[in-house]
Amino acid sequence: MKRFWLIISGAMLLTCTSVWADKRIVLIAGKPSHGPGDHEFRAGALLLKKCLDQTPGIQSEVYTNGWPADNHAFDGADAVMIFADGGGGNPAIVQDHLQVLAGLIKKGVGLGCYHYAVEIPKDKGGPEFTDWLGGFYEDRWSTNPHWEADFQSLPEHPITRGVSPFKITDEWYYNIRFGADNKITPILVAKPSDETRQGKSSSPRGPYPHIVAASGREEVLSWAFERPDGGRGFGFTGGHFHKNFGNENFRKLVLNSLYWLAKAEVPAKGVESKVTEEELQANLDPKGQRPAATPAPVAKPTSQLGNQNHPFGPESAEQDMKKMIPADGVAATLFASEPMLSNPTDMDVDSKGRVWITEGVNYRVFQKWGTLRPQGDRIVILEDTDGDGKADKSTVFYQGPEINAALGICVLGNKVIVSRAPDVFVLTDTDGDGKADKVEKMFTGIKGVDHDHAVHAFVFGPDGKLYFNFGNAGKEIKRGDGSPVIDIEGKVVSDAGKPFRQGMVFRCNVDGSDFEVLAHNFRNNYEVAIDSFGTLWQSDNDDDGNKGVRINYVMEHGNFGYTDEITGSSWGDAWKKGSAKGAKGDDKILYEWHSMDPGVVPNLLNTGGGSPTGIAIYEGNLLPAVFQNQILHCDAGPRVVRAYPTSPSGAGYSATITNLLTSSDNWYRPADVCVAPDGSVFIADWNDAGVGGHNMADQDVNKMSGRVYRVAPPGTAYKIPALDLSNAEGCVAALRSPNQATRYLAWTKLQEMGGKAKSALNKMAKSNEPRMAARAFYALAKIDGNVKSTVETALKSKDSDLRITGIRIAHQSNLDLIPYLKKLSKDESAQVRREVAIALRHSTYAEAADIWATLAMQHDGKDRWYLEALGIGADQQDEAFFNAWLKKVGNDWNTPAGRDIIWRSRSPKAAPLLVKIVNDKQTTASDKDRYIRSLDFIKGPEKDAALLELLGTN
């Protein structure tokens, strides 16, 4: 008891000390800049200090003419204000100043940047400002016109206390580059006029197409940011005109922000101050007369941009092949290079073995290089007509600005699906001349225009459906006519948390109907791949710099944990709490993907830092055995195409890493990987010093590189198998192809044949190769009157993957699942039982609860995959299913498996059991945190009672 009161007394003493101690604010005023009355950093900072000195509890120091000579100036600082020129001259990035600021940030010091100081080069300081301020002004993405902003309303926030709505002319910046997952609080918001958006007063002079395109949108001109580490950031874009500090509302908001940054209590009516005209004119820099207007800088011609030292052309490409490091048993050969193609962003290989490329010459047109190819980017078809293994013919299938830097292409016969936010297009070659002559919009409204985290490539599945995804910039999707996409469960497809968040994986019919969200809460799931059993695989990009790239088995309807399920907050919040309780750095990746929370599907494999892109399933037999039936994946960051050999592990999988092709050439940047009809593998190489991410070294359209490689056993000629789709046997042979475009043609013809195809497909279904049998089952099930017998045949298979295939077919076909699920609920395979659990999702059949309870009784307390499948299966039926399990388990619930099920359950009846677990003397402190956290996911009075009981007993 004495120790308890000592702790409480110490806490009270610390509290009193923090209230009475002065807050120290360091104001950095930049060097003289611009004409008289503009950018008066010194006069502005000294005026603010004068106002602060009139208020109790604040100590402020001004350092003029830039950064303090001695970094000890920051000792004891609670907040730092930078009011100075920005861009490449921003004081924050000169010498070691970023490191100094990083040390202050780590201590919780607030950082505010005012006017030009919010601008920082995106590759030098941009990431730090994103983390510290929530965002920054990015050259040619943001804009800086002079205009009158009308602030008609203000949010309720300490910074706005005592500030009334006002309007004022300034050089208000907007279209700030905010972090994708930063929860900034807009403080000043106004709507620029269409004339303002033309940017006639901007520097460089507008118009910028992306700024004009946002006409009518309100813009954030000032914002507050509470960092995950507890520190604070503030961005204020006004302050160009010194006279504006004479405006009471303008000045009060700035003073309030300094209080808030230093974590001082902002007075209820704001920080009061009075400024005379004489005080406003004091300390102005001796600039003399206003200089004549400086003409806008002339843009450099394309030939002067970018890296001109990198070798270019076929000979250089052949030389670079000497740096390739292929796996044992394969060789890499150059199929095509610049100038036949430039900057390949995605690829597909058709049934004729032709390579289709989407180009990204017009990559990030908002950057300094602008639009390099005014007529728009291209889709090119590369073809080897003489059989020497090299492309000798290039055909432009389509060209236009609407497909600039398209991130996805899928060839389906004479139709090609192209993904480029905000649209997904279907381009059709109606006359067979190799050029698109019909353009239709399949989907639209996808966010993330000109962004890598938007919509990606479509793939054709063994079930005759399309699969695709978008990253966390996609946010929503609409039909081609602009109406919102409603999924088959009646939910609007949006990342607003109802229930979906962040990046998602989708399934739909070839015409876009029967739309489903299969999984969500990814960061940038660049592409999705599907195997012959209908199992989905993809990669996801870590929060940059956190070495957390992951490979996922995409468990249907799973939440993959990029943000908090309840609040949508980023992983940083969870890591802050975890590290405060002693979590080690090695555990950071678990927090990055919220793996500690119930309801998050585990990761298959973590591959460290990188920039993952294209992915495919290799189901051919030309490559060595280690690559057969495995995931192939590009990671442009470490410059490698890998395989991830997987093995069953409980209800999920484990995986290892085997390189297929890497290189010592630091311009090798694999963007996509596809399988050709002969079983060889093609790799598209973006070929650049960087990985994209809004930048490229290759900025000269006349010398822009791009390569395509073929990987096959040494000496293997590129010969495309003959294709005969005139009869069922020929179609079944084509359905066995390792190439998806070929399988699409075969599938389509077999469905047209209907009953005439059954005999040939039944033979294929008896194959001793499970993947071939699975393809046959999927095709047979779509033939009228065949689904039930197909399902029952598949479910009797000795191969667990084929039993899983049967469950999936039955589920998609809306058969009465209960008889099948009941039989399989005690299957020897945990993976089959996983699929049974998922198939119970939203089931209201009377026997569903008992089947789920039977499955739950087989949980071993170690298999997170199995546990999450149970959780998915119980969705919207938590109480009924949990009650059924309680009835079966009786008093024997307090086992590792039982505690697991209670931890994962969303049933109110789990709450009192969680209290018992927490109060158990054998429950460790870390486990107590885990069980208490699970209460956050339960609703109802039982939860409230549980919390009260915990408060009473602890």
C-alpha cells in the first residue's frame, strides 16, 4: 500500500510540475527573401515573440537569419517553429539539420512550419515531414497562387479557440501531399475559384491539369497533426504578406498553434494579443524597393532532363544481360528492349505467345518533367515472328492519355482489360488487325489517379470469373456509368470502414456483375494471383522503410490488418502502445499489420524491405521442379524475381524463398512476371535507377529504357503449342495450358459447347494431376445440370485441395451447403475444415451453429489460420455459434484452444469469460493485455459489466 501511494504521489508531483513550468518555443526566422512586405520572416517571428511574451507560462526565443549557430539553442524546447524559405533551401535539410530535428521529434518536441517552410523536396525531407507534420508542399504537385481565401467555418480544436470565420488574401498553398494514412485535422479550409486554379500567379505558372481537374473541391490550407509518438505537427501555408499579422483572427490562430505545438493549454478565448501599426512595421528587413517581377523559369527541354549517363539501346541491353544471375537450371535471354518499348508498367502474354506491354512514359505527369509524350502512353504487342526468341515486330494496340502509366493489362481473346485509375477500360479489337477499335468503360471512380497504390491488373480465374485488386489509394469503385458498385451482400464498395478498409481484393463476372469484396485492409496489394484450386495469393507493400513486405494467402473475407479494424488508425498507434510496454524492435512488423488483434489473418511470409509488384502462379512443367506450382513474384526494390515454395501448415501455409532471376545491374527493376504458353516465364523490366514511387531517373523520352526477358532452361527454343479450339478435346488440351490467356479461350469455347464438352472434361477431371482435375471441375460445374454431381465427385477426392475446390464450387453455385459441410466438419485436413468454416459465413441454417461448434472443438490452440477461419465463419452469427460451442465444451473451456476461441469471439457471452481469464493468476501480464484488448471488439452490456468487474478487481 505504501508503494502504491508513493507512485500516486509521484504522479501528482509530476503533474503539478508540468502545469507550472514554462513551455519553451524556439522560433527560427529565415534569411531575407522576396520584396518589401513579403516573406518578412524576421519581423513576423519577433512580432509573435512579443505577443507570446505577454502571456504567462511561455518562454520564446527567436533565431534570425536562419538556423541557430549552436544546436544547444534547442535544449529544453517544447516546440520549434520554422518560418523561412523552403524547397531545396529549407533550413530543415541543410547540413545535419534533419538529424537534429529527428532527435527533437523523438523527444516529443512539436514542429510547426509556416508558409514557404512547408515546402520540402519529396526525396530529401519529404518522408520526414510526412511523419512529423502529416504532409508537405510538393513542387508541381501542390500549387501556390495568390488568392482570397474565405474561411466560412472553423473546426472545434484548441488552435481555433477564439478565432472567428474570416477571409483574407495571401499566397495560400494547396493540394498538399499528405501521408496516405496520416490522420490530419484540417484547420483552415477554403474553396479556390476556377480562375485561381488556373494558377496565373503560381510559380511555376499554371495551369496544372490535376489542379484544374479538382474544380469545386475545398482545399486544406492549414492543418494539425498528432503524431503516433504523441508529438504534434502543424502546417500553415499563409504568411506571405507580413501585413496579415495585423489581422486579429489570422494572428490568433498562429499564436494558438504555437501554444498547441508546445502542449500548453490554449486559453478558452485563444491567445489574446494587441498589435499596433508601429509594431507591425518594426524589424522589417532592409530590402529597398520592390524588385521587378521575375519572369517564370523556362522549362528545360526533354533532352536536358534525367540521367543521361545510363547506356541506351539494344546493344546496352545485351551487355546488361551479362549481369543477370539466373537460378540453377534456367537461363535468361533478352526478348525485347528499347526503343521497341519504354518503361513497362505491366504485362500479359497471349495464347500466340505475344507479349503485351503497358508503358509508363507519362509517369507522374505532375512532376517536374511533366507530360513527356503528349499523345499519351501506349499498349504495345511484341512478337517473335521468325522463331529466334527475340521480338522483331511491335504493334501499337492503343495509345491515349487515359491509359498513362496503366498498372494492369489482361488479354481475353480480342478483348483487353486495362487498369488505370480512375478507370478500368475494355478495349476490343473487332476486326482482328491488332488494334483496338472499341473502347468501353467497365469501372470508374477509383481514386489514386497517377498513383502506384491504385487499381491493378485483372486475372481470369479457373471458375470463369475475374479477380483484381486495388491498393489503399483506390478507396472506392463505380460502374462505368458512374453509379456506385454494390456488392452481392448489398454493401457499397468503399474504404470508409463499413466494413471495408484500405486496399481490397475483388471478384466479379466477366461482365462486372456479381461483384464481391474478397478481402480488405491491405496497403498496396499490387496484383493478385489465383491458382487452379481457386486459392488467391498476393504481396503487400510495407509502410515505407519498415522492412515489412509480406506475402499473403488471401483467406476469403479476411481482414489483413493494415489499419485498426475499429478506428482505422495506422499501425503506429499500436506500436507506440506496444513499445511503451516493452515490445522489442523485432516485433514491429507484428504491429505494422495489427497481428496482435483478433480478427486479423496472419501473413504467409515476410520478405523485408522492398517494392513488390507483379505476381503469378507457375503451373507449367518447363522450369525446374522447385518452381513448379509455386508463386513467382517481382520485387523491384531488391531487384529480384523470386519463387515462394509453399507447404501446408495447419489450416494455412508456410513458405520459403528461392530466387529465379536477379542481377548486379542496379537498373534492373522487375515490374511484372507472366507465364507463356510453352511454360517459359517472361519478366518485364521497368529499368530505372529507382523503383517508381513518384520518381524516375529515366526522364528523356528519346532515351528511355525498358526490357523484357524470357526465362527457360538453357537452349530451349520459344515454340508455341498448336491450339485447336474446334472440338472439345482440343479445348481440354488448351485448358491444361500454363498460360491464362489460353485457358480463357478454352474455357469460353467449352462453355459454348455445353453438354458436348462433358465427356472430355470428365476425362480431365480424372487426371492424376490435382490442378488439372480442379480446372475440369470448375468448367464442368458451369455446364447446366452438372454442378451437383461435380461437387459431389470433387468432395470424394483423396486430395484435400480438390475437396476444397468442391466446397468453393458449391458455395459459388448457391447449393444447399449444410449436408456437405456437415460431412466435412471432421475432415482429417485442417485446410478442408478451414474452408468449411469460411463457407458457414452468414449462414442462418439451423444446423450451421452445431457444425461450427464441431469445427471449433477441433482447434488445437496453436493454429492462427484455423482460428481466423472460425472467426470469419461466425460473422453475424457470433452469439448463436458461440453458444453452440459452449454447450459442447461445457466446463472444459479453460484450455489454450478454448481461450483462443474466446479471445477471437465477438459474442457478448465471451466477455465474462475474458474477465475470468484476465483474473486468473496464471495469466501473464502480456496475455492480460491481449485478452483485455479483445473486449474492444465486443458490444453490449456484457462488455460494460466485464470492464466494471475488471476495474473492481484490479
